Amino acid sequence: MFTIAKILLPIDFSVRSADAADAAMAVAEHFGAEIALLHVLAPRFDVPLTTSAQTKVLHSGVRVEAEENMQEFRPNQWGHLEVKRVLREGDPARTIVEYATEEHVDLIMMPTHGYGPFRRLLLGSTTAKVLHDAKCPVWTAAHRTDAPSTASAKPRRIACAVDLESQSSSVLSWASRLCWEFGATLSAIHVVSSLDPRLETYYLSPEWRGEVRNGARDDLQQLMETAGTDGEIHIEIGPIANAVAEAAKSVQADLLVIGRDAHGGGRLPTNAYAIIRESPCPVLSV
């Protein structure tokens, strides 16, 4: 039986954390899941200190402030949901991943952040590290600056991008089960990279481009039939991240599901990172 029993929601009390909380509440209400609000106090190296007593006073004050902020974060908006408030100290990304492992978390939900003039190009370092190291699926809010800060909490249109490699079946399975849970439609996306050696004669032979596209469509159709999944099929040719983002936009997806770990090592491949960065909607990396 497909279920999500424990959701980890790392928070830093920002507006983007509040947006992620809206989505976490919707998922928790649907599955009857527990939510753990986790705030991590990271070491500070920008405050000069002269004595150990000063260090203790500053640390105590920061911790008290964090505890107050934790209690004030949506104090009366969780309804009947079971919510734990957890305050830990250490490196934020490492602490998030360790907590998720210790508590057998089913899903981490968090914003991407990445502030400043290069926000469009970079995910926040904590989110990138969590995506890189977490073993469980990770939901991230839309990163693009032209995407809305809030998103549909209950997806009605789910897109799933696959590369037709070994992990694709499980990625499609996740997307299909979510579609069933939320009554959503599924659009399966595969991109033939413009660097694919099969397209060496692309500019000279448009017919060959069509042949490659049809072959990829047949492969994806067979994969979906094997996985017992129904949905629209979209085959694109071009740079992978941009093509996936445009396809997700064209089908008006509320959620994009992708594979995060192609080799079983809990790592974030380059294409997955770029897709998350470019996606017009939240991304579930499984």
C-alpha cells in the first residue's frame, strides 16, 4: 500500500518556509501523516568573542530566540494534524539528512531558496546538499523567479520526466500512484538530448529526427505499459533541463516527478539539479 506516514519540513521562518508548510499540510491531511518541523541552529563564525562566558551567553540567547520562533511558527494552523517541533544544532544539510534517516521519514519537503542576483542559477546550498545526500524522496518548491511563490497543494496535473534508464519504472510508479491518490492526470516526458549521437545528422536529415522521436515514443510507451501506467506521452529534442521545463509548462503541471539517483548512491545527477532549477512547478525527486 502506497502511503506517506512521516513528513520532514525543515524551516527557517522565511516566507518560502511558509509556502512549503502549505504543501506539507495538504499532503499530511491526505495521508494522515505526521509532520516534523525541524529548525537547525548553524554555527556562527561572524561574531567576534573574547571569553567562553560571552560565547555561552550568545549561544543561550540565540537558542532561546529560535525556540520562541519555533513555537510562533503557525501555532494554530495545523488543525488535527500531529506536529512535532524539533530544534537541533549543527550543519543544516547534514542534520536534516541525519534526522530523516533516524526517524525513517518518508518525504522531505522544503523550498529551494538561493537568494541574490544569481538566485535563478543556484539552488540554496542546504537544499542542494539535502537533494544530494537524502535517501528518501524530496519535494522542492518551484525555484524559478517567474514561478508563483505558492503552488497547488493538491496537484491535478502531474508530469513525470524519465530518461528510459533502469530507475525510470520506479519514477513512473511514484507519479502514477500520486495521480491515483489525488485524482490527477499524468503526462510522461522524455527528452532526447541534442547531444545524443543518434542526432549527428539532425540538421541534414529532418526525417532522421522524426525517426528518433518515434523510437523514443515507442520505448516510453512500452515502459509505461510494463509499469501499468496510463497517460499522455511527450517526446522532446533539445537541452534536457530546458526541454523538460517547457514540457511541464505546456501541460500546466502542478507537480513534476523526476528520478534523483540513477545509480543507487543517493546522489544528485547534473540533469536532475538543472531540472529542479528550471522547473515552473514544484519537483518531487525520488
